[in-house]
Amino acid sequence: MNLENLSKNKKLTLSILFDIVGMLTLLDIIWAPASAYLMSKMYKGTRGKVAGVISFIEEAIPGLDIIPTFTIMWFLTYVFQKEEKPIVIEVEAENE
């Protein structure tokens, strides 16, 4: 399954599910690398890799499991991300 090409609604559902699993699990030593891997697969590029590292640290440190890193990343990607608007320059040509 290619997590990167999922629709944004499916990514939100998976994000909430992964955050719940992270909060419930007692085996953080197993879930921490798994969550980092899943995060880097859900979001491409440098942003996904950085989020994967943050997810790993958050899951590995006891007491930080309550932070919903997957859902926060979804909001950063789909709600708070600024869209780059193309710059349109109109040029009038002179008729000779």
C-alpha cells in the first residue's frame, strides 16, 4: 500500500488511528520506529523525514504519547500550508 498517494481524508483517518495506537501501546520500543517509518511514508520529502524523526522521539520518550503527531502533521500539510499562487504578468504587444 502506497501511503503517500492516499486522499487527504484517508490520511486523516489513518493519522487519527495511528495516534490512538500510539497512545494505547505499551510497547513503545516497537511503535516508535514503526510510527517514524509510517510518517515518512505518508508525507514525502524532507517534511516527511523530519516528521518521522519527531514522531520517533515523541513515541520513545515516556509521557509524550499524548501528542497527536500524525494529526498535527495532517493539519500542517492540508490546512495551514500556504498555497503558492502563480504570478501572472500581462504584457501588451505593440502592433507595427
